[in-house]
Amino acid sequence: MAARYVLTHAGSQFHFVLKAGNNEVILQSERYTTRQNALSGIAAVRANAPYDDRYQRKAAANGQPMFNLVAANGEPIGTSETYTSPGAREIGIQSVMTNGPGAPIDDQS
């Protein structure tokens, strides 16, 4: 299965995740109040995913490596899961860089 954005709706909010070809979530969005804003978030991921300088490599509260994808203005547009090592985090970043720009949208909203 190819990578894809999965757009969902719960209550009055929309959310998307970017899933890799193995169905693992590699990036998730914040909650949006409208479907259009969520689609704009996907467009922002597509536009920013190819650029290494848009990835903030961080440690989660539990100390495990993770990353945020940010827009040119520094605003976060997606957050990763936590990883077991910095090397695993880099593999996750490479997956977003590769799959993010062209993945189709699976609209389940």
C-alpha cells in the first residue's frame, strides 16, 4: 500500500495523519475546526516536507526522539510519533520527505 493522508472528522473537528506504505503513522496534525483548514494543513505539509531545515528534531517529555515539521514562518504543521533512537527518527523524517509531497488524500471525514 502506498503512503497516504487520512483525513478524519470527530465532533466539530478535523484531523489528518500521514501514513507510510506500511500503514504506520509518520506525521499527525493538530485539530482543525473546518475541513478546508485541514486540507490547507495537508497542502502545507506537501509544500514543506522536502526541506530538511523545516524539521525540528526534539525530545519528547519522556526523553525519546521525535520531530515537528514547521512552515517557513516556524509554525508547527505536523508532529511525529516518538522513536527509540535518533537514527530511527531520521528514518521517519526521510519517510515524510519522500512521501509527504505526493501522497494522495484518503478522505474519511
